Amino acid sequence: MARDVMCTVENCKFWENRNCTASAIEVNVDGGGHKAGYTAETNCQTFVAANKG
């Protein structure tokens, strides 16, 4: 199992210096299903907008 999960979504509350700090992550295929043909067809369901207020 991966220990480091790289992330480029700076406005996520779990983002810290290009790493995901969530205790678990969920990634799904856009539009449903169980197979993605390429990276752009996937998305992180763990995303929560950071409160920068």
C-alpha cells in the first residue's frame, strides 16, 4: 500500500505541500463503472474544499 499520495489540488483541506494527508482516499471513475481508459477519467471523492476564510 502506498504511504505517500501525491496531490496537486492546493485548495483541498487534506493538501499539504503536494501530499494528501487524509487517513484514507476514495478515487472513482467519472460517469461510473469500474475501468478508466486514462487519468482524466478518474477523480478523488475525498476532496473537501479548504476553509481559507
